[in-house]
Amino acid sequence: MKITIEALSHTYPGQPPRAALENVSFLVPSGQFCAVLGPSGCGKSTLLRLAAGLLRPTAGRVRLDEAAPEQAAAERRIAWLAQSPALLPWLTVRGNVMLGQRFARTGARGGLQPEEALARVGLADAGSTYPFQLSGGMQQRLALARLLCQGAEVWLMDEPFAALDALTRERLAAELLGLWQPLQPSVLWVTHQIHETLRLADRAVVLGTRPGQVVLDVPIDLPRPRRESAPQFQVLVEELRGALGLIPARGAA
């Protein structure tokens, strides 16, 4: 499912109004894993909410193929994964995953059965337990299993591993890549992690400080699995660091 973002701007009302995004345009081809980076407050999460149809833009538009986000959401073609796993504590692990099927689009292709989804994320033996009995990493695995049952064509992912320790985060990111590759949904992945972006994504879109505007849009044409020691990986690290303002200008003190 192609994601088209055209001259997108959004301002939150208030005294004074707060501009979050300004004239953002880019196209995510069907099946591409696109990372959106930027500093805190640059409008990354606002962009995802607009793509999900949770907000209406002040100007411009988002289209998922030719559908408005609200229509695509109503047709259950969008799945969301956020920092909080948003699990229902009174349901077992299996019951939480089965919610993914309940909210799947009728006739959706690619959605997994609950037991298969749990096996894919390493929770095959945890179906009868409850969320409070799981670690933070296991809870995010559960949220990911629920997403896999939906068979959605678009995955909107708002720093889903941000609250986890570095080792767990790296492991889950690698596992996510293995789950995404055979299914090939279109992904918008919001992050502020450069190395995570270069390990996972086909492309990086960098937003500048608020109001967010595209300051860099670069393909990541590296073979997978990717080695951080590879020279081209390091070249892209420096390019992204420069776009994010993490490298001082020449001659700066």
C-alpha cells in the first residue's frame, strides 16, 4: 500500500497556536520500510497520527493508495505499534493476540493465526499467562504478535522499543525485520536512533526542528544483514548525524 504525503502541515490550536509540521512531502512505495527521524518535538508522532487518520491536517493531505487515512483505518488496513504495548490486563497472552484477529480486515491476506504469531515472537509457551507476568520486552513481543494477526498493509510504528533496555531493543529490532521481510507491509517507523534506522530501514526521512520539515531524504541501499563496521554504513551515519545537527559546522568552537 503506497503512502503519499503531500504538502502536509499541521498546527495545534492554542494561545499561541503551535505549528508541528510545515509543508512535508514524500512518497513511501508499497512494501518499503521508511524511518522518520528527528529531534523531540519535531512532529514525528504528529505525522503518524495524520497518517492514521487520528488528526486532520491543517493543510495538505495523506493518501494510502488513493484512500484517505480515515477510510483506510475504517477498512482495517492500518496497524499501529506504540511505545506502550496497550495490553488488556484481564486477558491472557493468547486473548490479547486474538484481538488482532478480531480487528483484522475481512479477507485480509498475510494475517497470522494467534498461535503462529506467538511462536514467531518467541512466546509460544506463554499463551495462558497474563501481561503482568511478562517483562517489558515480552510485553512488546506480545503487542507485535497482535499486530501480525491483523494482516494490515500499513504498519505505523511510534518508537515501539524506546522504553526497553538497549540489548532487548536491538534483539527485538532484528526480530521485527525478520517478521516484516516475508510480509512486506509499508512501514512508517518513527525513531531518533540513527543506528537502528540504518539496521532496519530502506530509507530515512529526517525532519528538522519544529515545525518539522524534511531536511534529508536518503535511500539506505545496504545489503542485509547490515554490518555497522561497513564503510558505507559509517558514511550514512555521518550523513544522518549532519542532517540532525549532531556534527558541528566547520570552524565552530
